[in-house]
Amino acid sequence: MLNAGICQNYQRGVQHNRVIPGVHVLAESEVEANEDKTEGRPTILTTTAPFFLCSPSLSEEIFGPSSVIIVCKTEAELADCLQ
């Protein structure tokens, strides 16, 4: 991470999103992040379109090595998520 503040924001953002109902950790680095080196632990979260659409924070950027994968059942759900 660029600095300690960005690292702290990253960790807060990932922690916040991973406890939202309907959100699951799909993958996470086995190596713990070293906060002294302002490292962020790479994390991939997953959820479904209905949960994503009900949780605005999931669409907010978290600067760092994380992503949210949204599973859509239909093209209509995909279109809703893209807006």
C-alpha cells in the first residue's frame, strides 16, 4: 500500500464488506498481511445480484488487492448491477 492510512482504509473496507449478509469469502491469501510494511491481504468476495443491489457499500471502491464477484442469474440482473 502507498501509506499506513490507505492500508487501514483497505482493511476496514474489506472487513466491513465481508460481514454483510449474503457476502462470502471466495479466496484469501494464506499469507497474513504485514501491517508494518502497509501490506493488504488479497481477498476475493462473492455475492449474488440481489444482495449486491441491497448493499450500496459493495459498489464502493476499496483501494487495494480485493474484488467482489457478483453472481447474476439473468441478463436483467447483470444490467441492474451495471447501473
